[in-house]
Amino acid sequence: MSVNVDTAANHPLQPSDIEARHQIPGFGKAEIETAAGIMLRFFQSRGNWDSFRLGELLEFCQQYREDPGQALFGLFSYWYDDSLCAGGVTEPKPFFVMFSNGTITPTTLFVNTLAGRTTFRRNPAR
């Protein structure tokens, strides 16, 4: 199945425009909201929404004592939802895309979800 996804590299909001929290409401499950918070802090440390490699994310997690196993949970792949009565596998939304060269990029859906569910640090209009 092919899906058209817009990458966030040129999104008018920058990571610094969004207030970082431990969990970002609106992503559906506490673990995913925690992952969204980690990823927002990662992009804030970089100052942009540019593509990255897993090694860069691991370095960030080590430096800031974040759990690398939690960083992309539910944002990047199918995940087991143990909160359902019988459990079940949940399909991910396209918050991130991995390219054939190994880089991973956030999508506008990820940034828009962050922006719609968080407080802006300053007026995001540019």
C-alpha cells in the first residue's frame, strides 16, 4: 500500500514554538504520548524538523537520559495495545517515514498533532 505523506522539514512551526512536556496529549495512549514528548525534545535540541538517523537519536537519548526504546514507540510502527480487553495490534499513523538511505523524517501530521495538543511558547505565526 502506498501513502502520500508530507514531510515536516519546511513546516512553518519550529520545534522551539511548541512547549515540551513529558507527555504530549492527543497521541492516543500514554506510552505514545511519552514518545511524542521525547521526540519533540529531540527536535528542539536540533532546532529543526530535519531527517535523522537512529544513531543520532540514540546519542540524544544517552546524553539526556531518555529511554531509546520508548522514543519511537507507536509513532513509527505497529504496536501491541494491551489496554484492549483482549489485546490487539494497532496500526500506526504516519508520524514518521523511513527512507531507503536509512534516514527518518517527521511528517506534517506529527507536527500538526503536536501543535494542536500543546501550548505555544510564542506566537507561531511567521
